[in-house]
Amino acid sequence: MHLCRWYYMPNEMPVKPKDRDMKIRPAVLSDSLLLSSLCTDVQRLHAEHHPEIFKMPQSDDFAVAFFGEMIADPTTRIFIAEEGDDAIGYIFCKSFERPEGPFTYTNRFIQIEHISVRPEAQRHSVGTALMNRVEELAREIGVTKIQLDSWGFNINAHIFFERLGFEKFDFRFWRKP
């Protein structure tokens, strides 16, 4: 198994999502339970493929405290996609600045930590709209690189990321002794 790292250099022409009656809004503290519920689909997928690493969610409120902490973190942004009264996806990202050192230059980027779209809303441009919102955020704060990690089993996500212009830039491998 390996983990792929991807990066994207935002340009002036983001991929335009198909027209939908959808809005993207920032998450607020009262959204912690909603985010925990939205997270169950992607958490379940990861737990099915790597049960030795990822916990299977036992209820919709399994990550409420985590999302409460993340919403309060000033380096974190979470956006929720809604269609009418229904939340159909979210994206969670953090801003990082790694100082220059003897081996690397200063590196300032946004790391997408999670993206999850309800299965019934996938392939309807929800993920694209969420990713475009992060690209807008990058321009707002003057960051020129967006990166994310994706597990090797998640081929559909890899296709989606590449379609949006992300390129693989790092591979991590493991083995058990």
C-alpha cells in the first residue's frame, strides 16, 4: 500500500462546476455534528480498506469534538456544500508555512485534509465546487500551492484530482517488519 501526495498550482481558470442549486458556505461551531455525519462516508471507506489504521464510525456523532476543535483553529477552514436544506459534502483544509531550512525553501501551502461528498451527490460537481472554493481561498490569502494526500486504494479520487489539475509529487511506502 502507498499513499500519494498531490499538489496543484492554482491558475486563473478553475474547473467550472455544472449548474446546480448549490451553495458553499463556511462551517461554524454549531455544524460540528453535521460535519461528523458528513464524514462517516469517507471514514467508513478508509476503515473498510485499512481497518488496522482507521476506526469504523459507530454513530454520526463520532467526530463532533474533533470538528469543534478544527473549526476553532485559525489555520483551518471548512466549507459545507448544501442543496436546499440538505448538506451534501464538505472540504476541510489547513494553511501551512514551513520555514526555510538547510534543505528546502520556505513552503507556504493549503493542505486539503478531508473532502467528502454524499454518495448520491457524487459525480454532480459537488466536489468540484468544494475544490474551487479552496482555490478561491488560496488566492484570497496569497498561497500559490494546494496539496492533498490520497490513499492508494482510492482510484476514483485520484481520477477526480487529476481531472482538476493535481499532479502526483510524492509517494510514501510501507512494509511491516
